[in-house]
Amino acid sequence: MERNLKNVLVISFGFLLLFTAYGGLQSLQSSLHSEEGLGVASLSVVYAALILSSMFLPPILIKKLGCKWTITGSMCCYIAFSLGNFYASWYTLIPTSVILGLGGAPLWSAKCTYLTIAGNSYAEKAGKNGKDIINQYFGVFFLIFQSSGIWGNLISSLIFSQASNKASGVLAVLLIVIFLDQIKSDQAETEKEVLETPSFCSTFLATFQHLKDKRQCLLIPLTMYSGFEQGFLSGDYTKSYVTCALGIHYVGYVMICFSSVNSLCSLLFGKISQFTGRKLLFALAAVTNTACIVALLLWKPHPKQLAVFFVFPALWGLSDAIWQTQTNGLYGILFEKHKEAAFANYRLWESFGFVIAFGYSTKLQVYIKLYILLSVLVLSMVTYGAVEYLEAKSSPGTPTATKKENVGPLTEETDM
């Protein structure tokens, strides 16, 4: 098997095992630990720590430890949260929630950095376009990773023992340690890093320094929308539509439908993006989400319309597959020379989207939340269009594969 693809599969199955465990625990937090709001409080602490972690930790850990050991260490943070659930109390669950949140941003940033480096490495050897390989690798990853929603919701529905969750997380760590090859971010920049090692201060502030790039600022609404739309489906759609009309026992099956379509479409869109281009796919996701939002505003749910309750998560899964694969791939393509800081920003702003969505979830009526979601989507498409305009203007007629030679400071525009 081609070595880079093997590493992509190792990471993908590692995340599958880890988030099958975590997903099951996360969906049961409010039910398992309802006393004094402990479960809800723990999830709030997770996201708060995740935002803090996104600001500083990913560039530092990836530079010092490399992607493999950053992923390994971060996965151990998730296992700590699982252990905290064995003896759940304010003294065990809140500290382990902080640990999980701190490990979350480095985990995802290291994963994205690894896939980007692996994609560019293979593209260079095979004489192919880097952005196409990166999109394919993200498609494979999300195909496997999104299926964790299937198994996680089955665990939630059947309430397997928490011991099985613990074992799943440990298997994820062992898989990464034993089978994942170390890949260094200096693989394509060895000479530069030998001559010029960045100071701790510059690395520490790299996430914020990356905001000097106007393209990163323009991508903030799109990145936050990812958190908004996922938060709406998992929180508001399941509560206000599915639970109210069908009952809570249908929530798991609806989310399994979402995860299944999301998983399959992730692979599909990762593959066909080299033929369609990312702009067409983003347009498809925007149109699909807009149609769903308008339909939800007009729809009056009724238990006899059982199939309709599954149509919405299926279409939402199709759109989310594009948001995840193409946005991650876009970050890897645009900011190849500053991957760690770029993906830290991705996790930071997506987390803000989740926090805001969950924050007003209990305060606003559903139709208002749908209007907010639609407004953020429109803004996201406008600012994303500005990014594409800047890219086209910076090098009209220049093949993407050759643009990575024009690498400069953070404020310069690159496509690879």
C-alpha cells in the first residue's frame, strides 16, 4: 500500500475509535449526570477550554513534538475524560473536561497538518496537483471518521457499558503509536528551519499572527458557520422537531442517518472535487442548506410524516460533508506554509460557532435560530467569494501546483 495512504487510514481509524468512545459519552452527558447540571456544565467547560487551547497550543506542540506525538498525547486527554466519567463528580468531571478541551485543538490541528503534508508529499512524487490529493485525503478521512456518529449513536441508544468506551479510546492511541509514521512539518522546509528556528514567543502567538492574512479573516464566517450548522442539527433539530413529534427514542436513528450520508458523501466529494472544483461544491452545499432552512421554516411536523424527518438530516449530511472536506482542504491549500496556525484558527472559530449556537439554544425560538443560521450562511458565501476573488486576482492563469513557489510572509497570498 502506498505509504501516505496507509498513514491516512491509520489516522482515520484512530479517530473513528476515539470518537466512537467520546461521541457516546458526549451524547449521554446531560442524561447520565443531570444532578445540578453537571453534564451540561462539563460540556460547556470542554468548549471553553477548546477555545483557549486553539489560541496558543497547536503551533507550539506540533513544532516541538511533531504531528504523530501531538495526536497521541491529545488522544490521551480524551481518555482522561472517559476515566472521569467512571467516578463522575464535580471534582473529577470538570478537571478532565478541561484536559479534554486543551487536547482537542492540538489533536485536530495536528491531524489536518499531517494530511496536508502527506497529500503534498504524494502529489510531488506522483507529479499530481497537490490540492486534488489533499481533498482526496480529507475525503477518505471524513468517510471513516463520520461513521463514528453511527456507532456512537448506537452506543447512546443501547447504552453499552462505559468500559467499552474506555477500551475504544485506548485502542485508538495504540493504533497511532504503533502504525503511524512520524511526519515532520519541516519535511518540505528542512533547510529553512535549520537556518531559522522560530522563537517560542512567535510560535506562541502564531495563531493570532495568522490573522494578519486577510484571507484568514475572510474565512472566519465560513468556519464559524460549520459550528453553527452542526450545533443546530444536533441540538435544535433533534429537540424541536424529532423529539417533539416522534419521541426521544428516534433521535439516535435520525443522527445515524445524518452520519451515514455524511460519511459516504465525504468520500464522494473528496474524489470529484478535482473535476468539479471547490466553488461548485460550496455552491451545492449552500443551496442545499438554504433549501433545508426555508423548508424547516415552513414545515409543520407530524408523526405520520416519518420519512420527512429523515430527509432533512440526509440533506444536512450531504451539505456537511462538503463543509468539512472542502473547508479543511481549503485551509491546507491556501496556508500550506503556515499549516499549524491556520488549522488552529479553524478549530478556534468553529468552536466559537458551536459555543454561540449552544449559548442561544435555550433562549431563542426555533424560527429565529433558523434566520440566524441563514444570515450566517449568506455572509459566509460572500466572504468565501472574496477569498476566491483574491486568489484569482493574485495569479490569474497560474496553475495551482506552481503557485506554492511564491511563498512569502503571512500577508502574501499563496494557493498551496
